[in-house]
Amino acid sequence: MDVFQAIIIAIVEGLTEFLPISSTGHMVIVSSIMGIAENDFVKLFEVVIQLAAILAVVIMYWKKFFDFKNLRFYLLLIVATIPALIVGALLKSHVDKMLESPLIIALILLLGGIVLLFIDDFFKKNHISHESEMSNKNGLIIGVFQTLSVILPGLSRSAATIIGGMQQGLTRKFAAEFSFFLAVPTMFAATIKSLYDVYKESPEILNTENLDLLMIGNVVAFVVAYLSIKFFIGYLSKNGFKMFGYYRILLGATILILHFSGFKLFTH
């Protein structure tokens, strides 16, 4: 991976992490198209630049994250994060294997897109717009929905938690915001775990050149993620999820067409 490739991957991460269109699927596809060879550092890079996305959320909602009197907020995040941590630890090898299958990712993109086409109509009467109105059960069920994105690459953590939130009665806007909040402990834990695994098994990967690429990737991903969140909330409040549903269906169909045409999309 060179500097240009690192910047492109970081832009893709920043654009897609908080949109319900699967950041992992997009990074895998773009990496394949650019011919980036799969290795431990590339896998680490794609996880660690999520730190920048975490920082973008924390800065945008800093009053929420640093309101230490609001213990309810922190408790809900803990409850909602636990299922994904357990499932992720148990099924990491399963997920890594599924990421090698364009058919699985394409089908999950398609099915998720169909759900997003109708989700606004399914949950028109939702009224929960603040964490004070949520129960621990609400948080836990949203956390269970998040595990679906761990088990099914291409579903999108954002899509899974937003759908889960709306199924639990959260308004469209608050479901998206709670998805952002939940991303912070979830992605932070995943990043720390990846860094620990690399340091334990292949510490030589964290050389000066690769650390420079990680720094560049994080800066780019932060800026793009910050802008992406602002766009998403503004667009969602006015228009709903249908555009994202159509995009997922188009992307999934494109992957299927390329795959059955003999194009080796997942060769990295």
C-alpha cells in the first residue's frame, strides 16, 4: 500500500462508516480494484482508521460524550456494546472468510437495500427521541441487531443498528444518532484488539513507514467522516433511507454482474 492508496481507502472509510451502505464491503471492493495485496498491515489499516471516525463522532457530539452526569447514556452504550464484543470474539475467523466471497457480500447488500426501501413506512409512529426514554432492554436489542453486521459482512454496522433502533421505537434521526454513539465503544474495542494482535504476533509491521500511512489515513478519514455525518443527518431528516436502499441494490447487482462475467473482484 502506498500513500495514494492509503488516502483513497481512508476517503472510502470516512464516507461510508456512518452511512448504512457497509464501509467494510466498500473498502474490500476498492482495495481489490486498486490491486492492493492482502497482508496483515492492510487488514490493520482498514480497522485502525476507524479511530478517526470515532474521533469525528466524539467531537461532533462532545457535549453528549462528556456529560458525566448523564450516567444513563453511558449505561446504554455499555449494554448495547456487549453482544457485538462477544460475537466478534467468537466468530472473527468466520467473518474474515466470508469477506472473501463476493456472492455473500452482494446478496447481503441487496437484501439490506430492500429493507431500507421500506423502513420509513414500517416505523412511521416511532417517538423515542432521547436516551432518557430508552430502557436497558431497548439498548440490548439494538446491540443484538449490531451483531448481525458482525456475522454478515456487507450488512453494515450502521444499517443494522439503525434498523434495530427503529424497530425499538426510536425516531429516524435518533436511531441514526444512537448508531453513531454506539460506534464509538464498538470500533474502539475492535481497533485496540487489532493493534494488540499485531503487536503480539507481528510487531515489525508497526515500522516508521507504516505508522506514517496510518497517520495519513486517520487524518483523511477524520475530515471525511465529520463531513459525512453532517450530510447524513441533514439528508436523513428530510428524505429518509430510500436513496441508500437504491444505492445498496445497485452496488450489490453490479458486484453480481462483475462476478458472473468473470471479473475477479476480490483478488487482494
